[in-house]
Amino acid sequence: MPTKTFFNLSKEKQGRLITAASKEFSRVSLNEASINNIIKTAEISRGSFYQYFEDKEDLYYYYLGLLKRDTHAMLIESFKKADGDLFEGFKLFFPQVLTLIMHKERIAFFKHLFLHMDYRTGTEVAPDTVRQCESNKKSKDTLKKYVNVENLDLVDIADFPILIKFMMSTLFGTIGEGFNKKSSEEEIISRFNKKMKWIEYGVRKDPSNQEEMKL
């Protein structure tokens, strides 16, 4: 999280540093990113950088937070439109997230993020309500408010956050797979909807359905 010193900067100076971060983190992955390149582009000293951020990871996750700040509202609105149906809500949410990620000004950054994703990045990229739903009662209650849990076969309501995080992991895993395979947005959406169907209905074959599997 940026320091108070950063927030005391003018909007122009803040913007210059964020633009420099965007340029560097879109060029290479976080591990390969260079603070020297960032401070050179932003036209600040190394000492000034460390007055604003603890390290490049601190700047990276702050920038990611700026990009994903609308995803919480998008998720809640999707659940509302789906009348609380968890699976339909995720299917409405997914194309919106994909559009955000595939925007020409963000796609390079997110491509590096998804192709080099680790546990922390996978956690941080999720909407805050989902990221905190296991440890934060308010976040969990917010999700339960908009999702009809009565339609879910959960033995224990404590399993609800686990299910939500599993589905979010499936969502981001599908996007990463799309980047890796260089799939079109339509192919990525189709693949995600298929996975949602598997989670919702299972993959055990219905004996009444004798359709042959395509090999």
C-alpha cells in the first residue's frame, strides 16, 4: 500500500508514477520488472520511490488494485441480475471481467500476470469481497446476501466461501489457459461456461443420454 507521502503528491505526479509502473509491468513480469526503469520513466529518484512504496511488489499490487477496483460491483450486479443464482451470476460476470482484461491498454499487463501467476497474485487479482470471504465476516455476509445459498447442496454453510473461491480460481484459470493457448474471447467464454456446467451438474453421464462421446 502506498505511503501517506505518495497520496500527498499532486495528481499529476501520482499519475506519472502509475503510468511508469504500467509501462514496466506491461513490458515484463513482476519478477523481471526493474525499479530503475520505473524511476527513469517517472523522472524521480530511487530515494523518492522508497518514500512512496516499500518495493516494486508494493507498487505492483497497488496498480493491480486500481485496475480491478470495479470488479466487486460487477460481481454483485451479476448476482442481482441472476436473481441470486450462483452459477448464472458467474456466467454473467465472466465476460465483463474478460473485457476488462482484454482492453488494449491492459492486456499486456494481464498477460504477464496470468502467465506468471503464483499464489499471491491469484489471491490479489480476485474482487476484494471474494479474497476476504473466508476471514472477513462482512465480506462473507455480503456474498450470502446476493447469492441464494438455499439452492446449493452444502452440508455446512461454512463451506460457502470455499466454493466461491474455487469458482473464482476456475474463472482466472480459464483466462490464463486462454492466454497460453492464444484463444479468442469467444473460445475462452465457451470454455468457462462448460466448466460452470460441470461444477453445477457434475460430469457423471446420465444413463438416459446415449449420445456418443467425441474422441
